[in-house]
Amino acid sequence: MLYQNTGSSPALQKSQLEDPLAHLPCGRISEYRRNEIIYNSEEPRHTLFLVVDGRVKVSRGTPEGQQVVIDIYQADEFFGEGAFLPGHSYSETAMALEPVKVMAWEISEIEDIVTRRPKLGIALLQLLVQRSMDFGSRIESFSTDTIPRRLARSLIRLSDRLGEQAEDGSTRMLPLTHEFLAQYVGTSREIITHHMNQFRRQGYLRYSRKGILLEKSAWGEWLKQNSAAA
Amino acid sequence: MLYQNTGSSPALQKSQLEDPLAHLPCGRISEYRRNEIIYNSEEPRHTLFLVVDGRVKVSRGTPEGQQVVIDIYQADEFFGEGAFLPGHSYSETAMALEPVKVMAWEISEIEDIVTRRPKLGIALLQLLVQRSMDFGSRIESFSTDTIPRRLARSLIRLSDRLGEQAEDGSTRMLPLTHEFLAQYVGTSREIITHHMNQFRRQGYLRYSRKGILLEKSAWGEWLKQNSAAA
């Protein structure tokens, strides 16, 4: 119940979805160094990207220079879908979080393939619906959750999406900085540090050399105890 | 510059987009009374809806009973796209804000038509990208804006989407309650009332018998003066 709105798709559900990759020919491959910009809003863009290897951060910049993380994408995930809108002007930036390999297709090429293989259209539709339902869940969290609860739900979502099981049963997350978490949760780095320290003291997470370890089994209880109504 | 992130598509951009309605046969028509529920999360749903007449509010409920408004949809706009995901479980509710006429298609039917008319796939893709970029803008606003700025951007977005030009050059919005604005902006009704009164005293909006009148020309300046950095 509590997890249903984090937007991660259970394995069962995933298996019923069409796979866009089954319908796409290989695209043009490019490589990027850590922290290199893949695209930003300075030039109009007509390309859809797929992560082949590594991780990519997509963020929005405000006119005042603040950054808001939209999401992180990893192998087999698409990004840059804004290019489907002719004349779009969203100030989005995609940056390599580590050495990254991506595949790229022109939107006109994708549209041609959809015409010949309509299942690709269905697959991309499902993917975009998933993404927009997921954004809906974040809007819900922003609207109703306290900052520690927003942080907790973000940690759970990010570890569901990008984490891996550690030997001791906990979940190892990407080595995400407090700065990153602040840009994802929508608060200051100082506030993130404060709550991460509290979570650590209370045993909900540990820091290791390789990243943050999350005690997943404990978080369901935390969310119940710290519900918006409590 | 300031308006580019509100998510409303300028007429020029709109004209370059594919129109899903050009590729769809008529669906089954139903009518709903004011405040009647069109769907909620209690039963699995396999239907995509189009508003034919009237306005529909789509919202999410939290386990604690709070409501978050996702958006309002009006004539020629689709809603219920979550049904594209097999086994989805988002707790979404669609309610008629006034007497409403909607058209409905089974998702399987839409998928069949996409197979025969792939342009429908492209059209729906563009629509979903637009929607998810728009959600991205709301996430950006939640992350970086103060409450009055979030309210200001919401009023501008909602009047761009759902308003009409009044005789004196101002924009007449739907008669939205403060309760609705609170569920859209993510704050309490009391705080909305406080800021709406301030906006009214400062001449940015007026209340009339038919709804809220927005002095659109003044808001660009307000946003500049009340930027996140200020």
C-alpha cells in the first residue's frame, strides 16, 4: 500500500509491458566522460537517447541558477523525450554521472519506425505513461509530505530503481551526494545532512565506502509512524 | 522566458503537433452529473477517456485522506492514461466538476487502432510527453518556489489553460475555490486565502460573480520581483 505510489514497477507488471528495444534498430553510439553535458537547453534538439552503459542525470535549471533533479537514468532507459515536441523550450540538462555510453535516434527516424512497427509506438506510450504517473506521485509527495518523509520516499524510490542487494540483506544505493538529494527532494543540502544523520543514528541507513546502505525492511514501519496524519 | 516552463503550449507549437482526434473513431459516450465520480482506484480500469463537454478534475488521494489535484481537463483533452499500464495501481480519482460528457475507448481498442493508424501513436506520444514535461515544471516549482510564487505560477498556468479573455482585457478563470487551489498548490486553504487576499489588495486579481479575473499583464513583473533569488 505504502509503496504503490513510489512509481517503481514490480517485476510482474514490467513483464506485461511492451519492450521498446525489441522494435528499434541500433542507433548512433556516443560516449561521454564523467560530468560531461550530453545536452542542454541552449540548442534545439531532435534526438531521443537510450543509456547503454553508466548513469545519466536529467535536471532543470531555474532562471536563478537553482537545479532540480528530474531523474537518473541507467542502462536500457530512455531520456530526452522532450524532443518529441516540435519547438519545445524546456530548460533541461542531461549530464553523465560517470563514464557513459548512449545510443541516439533522430525523432523523425523514430516516427518512421513507429509507422512501420506500431508496437514501438505502444511501447513508448507505456513508458511515458509510467513516467508521468511517477511524476504524479512526486507531485503528491511534494504536496502532502514533510521534508523527512519526502526524503524517506525519495531514498526508497531511488534505491528501488538504482540500488543493488548487499550481502547482509540491506540495499546499496548509488553513491549519491547530499547536494544531489537536496536537488531531488527540493530543499537545502544542510537540511538533507541533518535528516540523513538522524536516519543514520536511528539505524535506517549506514554509510559505506561504496555508498549508502539502506535497511529496507525498517522503512515501511518508519513511513507508517511518520505518516502525514501523524 | 518566465512563461516557458508553465507547460502551456503556444498556438504555434500546437499547430505542429499531430491531433489524436484526427485518427480516432467515435468512442462510447457517457454523461455525468456535477461532482459525480467517473472513476476511482477501487476497480482496475482499462479505459482511456476524452472530455467532450464540461470539465473533469483528476486527483490523487493519500492514505491519510488528503487530496492532491493532478490537473483539470476540458473539451478535447484526454484523461485516464494510467490505464495503458497493465496492472497499474495508482490511486487516482476523476470527478465531474460540472455536468460532463465524455467519450471512452478500451485500451485494447486504442492499441488496435494504433496498429492500423500509427499516426495515432505519434499523436498520443506527443500528448504524453507534453504532459510529463508539464509535470516536470510543477516539480521544479515545488522544489524551488515559495508558496506565493507557486500560487502565482499555478494561477497563470490554470488561466492559460482554462481561462477566457474578459471584455476589459483581463483573463477570467474558472470559478476555482480556495480549497481547490490548496490541493493544486500543495498547502492549506487558509494560506491560499491569505495570499489571494494579498494579490487582490495589490491589484493582481479581482473577484467577480463569475469567477476570478486575473490582470495577466501585471504578473510577469510580479514573477520577476518575487523570483526565488529575491
